[in-house]
Amino acid sequence: MAQAPEELGAERTSPAFIFPDLDRFNAFSDGVFAIAITLLVLDIPVPPQSEPLVPALVEQWPDFLGYFMSFAFIGSIWLSHASLTRLMKVGDTVAYGANLVLLLFVGLLPFATSLMVKHLSGPDTGIAVALYGMNVLLASLTLSVLIRYVARNPYLLSEDVANEMLNRVFRKRWISIGVNAVGLGVALIFPLLAVALYLAQTILLIIFPLVALRGYREY
Amino acid sequence: MAQAPEELGAERTSPAFIFPDLDRFNAFSDGVFAIAITLLVLDIPVPPQSEPLVPALVEQWPDFLGYFMSFAFIGSIWLSHASLTRLMKVGDTVAYGANLVLLLFVGLLPFATSLMVKHLSGPDTGIAVALYGMNVLLASLTLSVLIRYVARNPYLLSEDVANEMLNRVFRKRWISIGVNAVGLGVALIFPLLAVALYLAQTILLIIFPLVALRGYREY
Amino acid sequence: MAQAPEELGAERTSPAFIFPDLDRFNAFSDGVFAIAITLLVLDIPVPPQSEPLVPALVEQWPDFLGYFMSFAFIGSIWLSHASLTRLMKVGDTVAYGANLVLLLFVGLLPFATSLMVKHLSGPDTGIAVALYGMNVLLASLTLSVLIRYVARNPYLLSEDVANEMLNRVFRKRWISIGVNAVGLGVALIFPLLAVALYLAQTILLIIFPLVALRGYREY
Amino acid sequence: MAQAPEELGAERTSPAFIFPDLDRFNAFSDGVFAIAITLLVLDIPVPPQSEPLVPALVEQWPDFLGYFMSFAFIGSIWLSHASLTRLMKVGDTVAYGANLVLLLFVGLLPFATSLMVKHLSGPDTGIAVALYGMNVLLASLTLSVLIRYVARNPYLLSEDVANEMLNRVFRKRWISIGVNAVGLGVALIFPLLAVALYLAQTILLIIFPLVALRGYREY
């Protein structure tokens, strides 16, 4: 069994079929992330010529808010996803399956964004915001499950220290998931406060991976 | 022209032009899969403010069912496709052509999904479900043809045992194709039963490649 | 990316900035091809519940014809494009620019398809078919220009014999371009004959690269 | 990916988490660029059968102008982006973050294009053109920030001379940004002149990287 050093990991057994590289895992995921993030723009309507343009655009501020929030959220999920796969060596069918579930929730986000935006005024604002929050929460939880699964299965990892690091990321993610869960409850009573919370959280989610993973270069 | 051992396979003759790698085959396929799966969300309409939100969303359950079913189906086809190309070394024009036909049916699925969903109640439910089933069946059959073609042309494969494995996958796929064909007949008489069958089958299709390919790591 | 003897070609001078690999050239092109081909499905409307489904679908046969024709055409262009870049080693800015022009015409095709399909009956069928034909012709011509440019600049090629082969492909492409140009004239007088011609040609365009490039494995 | 002497750069310290390759950075960016550029076609409506086709198409010249301008602009941004990453070895979180901001503005461009096109006649032409110009300007500025950041952080670069070159590109980009800023002011008074300016600038932006980077092969 003369193997090149990095191949030794292959001896560790896996409970599932292993894909020997992540090329298509990454390409397909990047495709879905990129499309979902770019489809968001289709939900911003162009005001007709009959209305004065500036007031019409100001009035549709929820459309721009929704575009920004969901762009930032999908961007942050993508950033975490890229940080995860950069520590992975191979994928197995469980990781592929969990990833498909993550992408299912990411793919649904343009709908949830449009739902929240179109009901940000009106009688059902609370429910609309809560449904958006639920979509974000489910995507976030699935990503955590994926990170946890990879961290616990070292044959998937490219480096031995990667699992410690992923476990640390996994624990820190509970903060953002907690904020999100609180937001769900708040949404039903004070919808706009929940939106502010999601917005703050989204921006934090972008900064989060930068801070959380910063210690890595010390290895 | 000293060639590395794995290059020797190039000496085996092919009846068609050979592409020496699968980079663009995979990239283009991943693109179409990712776009088709993400376009599905465009078919879920957002209820207007004038209607109470929760009942309106409950009433449009077929939209969510269609999104889930077709997402899972395209996801499972992608998973099988990625499992196939991971066993391939090169592609030839026949494989490229068969792949384009597969992608043609995958690309049509957002239409077929919308057709089924919008006619799930109404006078033509049976025909709409059967047409959806036919689209799924044609995609499934084309994938089987592609798998069979690759299995029979060992110069396309990266490993000698891969063709045995692909033949085993090919035979097991008949189960899902049979279920699908039965669904087509059922659809015309009991459309909702066929939908249940497709749903069950779709979930099986996700689990199927995990089980079917599991034996591989024993080699 | 250990680079060996074939890298000597880098000594040949180029009149333009050279990109040392084709990764992003291919990824961006594959993206545009995949999206344009998948957007075609958005132009097939779903008949409303109020109409009997089968006659309604039969009546919208031009939509399905348009989907098939343009899918096959974009697929064939992609196949030729992948065959071209597989013979290329690097790209320069002229090749990148010509490629952007090609993608501009490919990206316009969903519009031209919809235009032809919606005017296949009505007073302006001839003009609509001719405009579709013009879009196809311009894409085809730009691809020929790109092939010719690459064939004439051997520092772009991965193999010395590739330019002979590309010149042969370039010459054979005149047949399909000629058919297309004839179709343009025919379209204005007998639009449906032109559609039949385009359909025949599209199918030939798929088979064409298989035949044209077949000689390659003899080297 | 045999890694040799140039890997020594990894010893240089970075203030942020480093991604050891640019695969997903490029794939995700290429995806967003390709989708944004291909979505532009969805904003060109097909005239109904009831209107004479040729006059109807002539009347909607702003749609074609918008398609061409934004296709060329996104194409030129992509070309500059590909030229940049070809000089990069790795990415860090700051580069990833700045890139996401760039993609946010690129993703918004189909909306801004549609806004400009639909208001090119009417009372608010000036504001619509200025908003389009602002979107283009913000994308252009973000790209300049990204280029500057990369040029100043040599551990991101693949070659030692690359930062000199990027600094030169950065300085030359001020010309195009200046033209754009002037266009913003002009737009409010002479909107169509600003459109002409943007058109001229867009075409220059395509030719610009070819000229600016030409000196590179002298190294």
C-alpha cells in the first residue's frame, strides 16, 4: 500500500461513499449561490413613467432593503461554505446530501425575500417577517449541521487541526442562530424590530467568518 | 513521448472524437443543473397584500410541493451525474451528445413542474401529472443510456472496475424507471396517487445513489 | 501546474496581453452558455386551467419548437467552443474580446427565439424568422472568426497540429454559415421553409463537430 | 499543483484569514458576472403580434442600447477582474469582502439598466440616467478599491512585479472613473449626452485593459 503521504487519510474508513474531490460539489454549490444571489434583482420592480421617479423609488425602499439583506446573507453563507470546503479534502454522500438541503433553503430565499418585502406594510407583516426569518434560520442551521458533520469525520478533512477549528466555528455560530431564533419571536410582535435585528445580524455574519477564522494563520 | 501509465488508456481506440478531460463537460452540466434547480423558485408566486397571508400560502401548497419534488429530483440526477463523471477519465462526442439530451430534459423541468402545479386541481390533473412524469422519465432514461454507454466504453473510465460498478448502478436504476413508468399510467386515473408515488420515488432517488455506490469503497 | 517542454511555446511572441490559462475564459463562457440555454424554458407559458390542456399545448407547438431549436443551437455552439478551447493553451485579449462578442449574440438568443415563436403566425412571420436567423448567423460567424484567429496564432495552441485542424473546421463551417445565409433570404418569402432549414441545420450542427473533428484521433 | 519556490510568499504575514487558492472566489464571481450579463436579455420585451414588427422594434431601441451597454460594461469589469485574479496567488477575507460588494453592484445592474431604458423618454430621464451612472460608478470604484488593496498586499500576488503593474492599472482607471463622474453631472442636465458618454466610455473600457496590460509581456 505504498501511498503518497497525503493519501494516508484514505485508510480511515467512512460510513458512506466518498467522492475523491470536491470539484463538482463546489461548482454546483457556487452555481446555486450565484444564481440565487443574482435572481434577487428580479424582485425589484421598475416604477412606470407615469409616476415621479424619485418618490416612487423612495417608496419602494423595502425592495432595496430586501435585496441588500438577502445578498449579504447569501454572501455570508457562501463565505462560510467556501471556508468550510477549503478545509475539506473529500466529500461523502452525507455531506453531499446535507449540502443539497442547504441549497434548497438558499434557493428558496428569493421567494422569502419577496414575501417579506411585499408584506412589510399591511396586515400580515409579522408573519411575513417570521417566515423570512425561518428560511434564514433553516439555512443557517443546515450549514451548522454540515460543519459539525465534517468536523466529526476527519477523513473528510485536509488537515488534522481543521476539526478543532471547525468545532470552534460551529460553537460560535450558535450566537448568530440564537439571534435569529429570538428574531423569529420578535417578528410576530414587532416585525420591523426583527428586520433591524436581521439586518444587524446579516452584517455581523459577514464580519463573523473573518474574525472566527483569523486564528488559523497561527498554525 | 514517455507517458505516465494511466495515459496508456489513450491507445484503446474510440469510435468518436475524445475530449481529453471533463472540465467543461462538468462545468456546463453543473451550470444547467444549478440554474434549472434555482429557476424553480420563480414559479412560486407571492400572495398579494389583499389576501390573508397564511390561508393564501396554505392554499398554494402545490407550489411548494412542486419546488421540493423537482429540487429533489434535479438534485438526485446531479448526484448520479457527479458519481458517474467521477468514474470517467475522458468524454467523447457520443457522451457529450447524450449529456446535452439529458440537460434538455432537465432544463424543461421548471416548465413541467409549473404545468403540474397549476393543474393539480382542475379538469386536466391527470394529463398534467402524466406530462410531468414523462419529463422525469425521459430525463431518467437518458441518464441510464449515458451510464450504459460509459460503462460499455472502458477508454472513458478512470478505473478498470468502474464499468462493473456502473453496470450494477444501471441495473438498479430500472427499479426507479419502472416505478416512474407505472406512475405514468396511474397518473391518468389517480393523479394524486401518482404524485405521492413520484414524491416517494424522488426521496428514494436521493437515497439510491448512496446505497448503490456504497460497495465501491470495498475495492 | 508543473509546466514542462510544451511550455516552450511561451517564447513565441504575441501582439496582445496573454492570459496564462483558460480557467476563467471557460468558466465565464460555460456560465453564459448554461444560463442562456436554461432561460429558454421561461418563454414557454403554462396554459391556464380554464382551457382544455391538450389542445392548448398542441396549439403552442412553436414554443416547444423554439425551445428545441435554440437549445440545440446553443448546445452545438458550446460543443464547438469546448472543442476549440481544448486545443488552446492560453488566451489573449483579442480572443477574450471576440469571445465576449460571441456571448453577446448567444445571450440575445432567448429574445430572438421568443420573437420568432410569438410571430410564427401573424403578418410579420418573415421578418421575425429572418431576425432569428440573423442572430444565429452572427453567433455562428463570430465563432468562425474566433476559430480563425486562434488557428492563425500558434502561441495560443496546445499542439502544433491543432492549427491545421482548426483551419479544416473553419472551412467546413462555411457550409453551415452558407445554409444560414440562404435561410435569411428564404425567411422573408417562405418563413416556415426557413424554419425547417434552420431546424435541419441545427441538427447538422450537432452532428457536424463529431464528424469534423473525428480525424483528430489519427494524429 | 506542484508548489515550488514561489510558495515562499506564504511566509509573509497577512492581517486577515487567507484562502489558499482562488478557485471558489473565481467560480462564484464568474457565476454572478455570467448570470447578471445573461439576465439583461429578460428586460427586452417581444412586441405583440398586433403591432407591425419593424416599427415596434425600432421604437424600442433603448432596450437594445441598454442590453449592449450593460453587456459591454459587465464584460469589461469581468475582463479586468480576470486580469486581476490572474496576478493573484491567494485571497484573504478583505479581498473576498470587497469582491462581494463589487458583485452586489454588478447584480444590481440589470435593474438600473431597465430603470434607465424605461425612463429614457419621459419627465425623469435625467434622474434615471444619473442613477444608472451611479451604479456603474460604484461598481467601477469598488473594483479600483479591490485592485488597490491587492496591489498593496504583496502576499496576495503571484509575482513580484505584479503590484507595480496593478498600481499602473489603478492609476489609469481614474480616467474612466473621472469620465463616469462627469457623466453623472451631465446626466441631470443633458441625459442623452450622458448616455453617449457612457456608451463611448463602455467601449473604451473594453479596449482599455488590452492597452493598459499590454506592457506586461515585456517582463
